[in-house]
Amino acid sequence: MLNRHENKSVTINPSAIGAIIVAAGRGSRMGLGYNKVFADLRGRPVLDHTISAFVHSGLVGTLILTINPDDEKKAASICMPYKKDLNIIIAYGGAERQDSVYNGLQAVPDNVEVVLIHDGARPFIDRRIIEDSISNALAYGAACAGVPAKDTIKIVDDGKTVVSTPERSALWQAQTPQSFKKDIILSAYKYACENGIWGTDDAGIAEKAGFKVVMFEGSYRNIKLTSPEDFLIAEHLI
């Protein structure tokens, strides 16, 4: 696993870097009645905060935004001010997150060599994490941001009886971005599609296709907004 200082030796060519921002959900768990990425966070939609972080990093040349077709007008309005800074492509999401990512991958231009896949509802992504995502993908082919688990984790059976307690030092909480050389993640998704494999994240898809994924440290601030309580935390972080 690369540390932050070793990452600095990797040369990054922004024109060869693409980011897929997944924003095609409906926000049902939030109970808003609309997609949470369009919810207000200190005067700006959540998605605006997320996109802005990638744009201002200066490390990404292409951004692919996967959305629900019903949200296209709102998404286009958010993207408009940033189109002068990088290539922005709109792709439609699918029934599941995995479908949305696959649709986004189909839209990645030929010149892109490394793809970062990021949740639109993680607005606290920063330049350091983006840079480390790219550097680790270039060095190892597949990488996943995450943080060491703070809590003890229990494995339980269907009756909620504890089966085992994994060693906490080996447990990490996965975040996004999850980053890959383009040929690796395309191959992994094709394999998953052909073999009926489903995963909850992109690193999991790559793992099931036989690729090794390295973890690198993200940030405990890099939270995903999934509940009303998360928005209270986000307001405090801002």
C-alpha cells in the first residue's frame, strides 16, 4: 500500500484521468421524495459540492455523471459553470448502482487510462484523496479509499446470534473513490455481467473478477450522506 509521500513520485496527466460520479439514486432512505444529491447543503446542492472538488483538484480531465433521466435538467444546471474547466459527459443510470456504473464506463472516452468511481453523495472528497486514488491506480491497477474500522465488528447468523468477532486491525471501512486502470474495471464489469455477479461496490466487482485491490487511507470526513443525521454532521463539517 502506498503511503502519501510515495504517491508524490507518480506523474499524473489529467487528460488521461476520468471520474464517474454516481448520482442516479432516488434517495428513498432519506425520505425527501427526490434524490438526496440535489438536497441543499449550505446553499448549494450536495452534488455541486462533489463535482466542485473534482474540478478544483486540477487532476481530472473528464467527468462522467450518471443520473436518473428525470434529473437531467437539474444536473445540467449544476454542471454548466464547470464545463469550461473539463469535459463533462451525462450518462443515464440503471436499476441498480452497478448498472449505473457500467453505463458510465461505456461513456468513458478512449483517451482515459484511469477511472475513479465516486458516490455523488460524498461531498467531502478532497484533492489529497483524489491524488492518492490516481497514484495507487497507476501503481497497482486497482485501489480503494477507506479508513480503519474504529468499532469492533460482529458476524451474526440469521437469528442475530454472534458467530465470530474478526480482528479489528484487519478491518477497513470502504469509501469512494475506488480507482482503476480502465481496462481492469471494464474487464471486471464485463465478467460480472456475463456471470451474474453482483456487488455492493466496484472494488468488490474487481475482486470477484480476480483482480487484486489495494486499500489506501481516505478520511473519516469523507462520509456518505444517507440519512437525515448525516446531513446534520455535514452541516457541522462545513
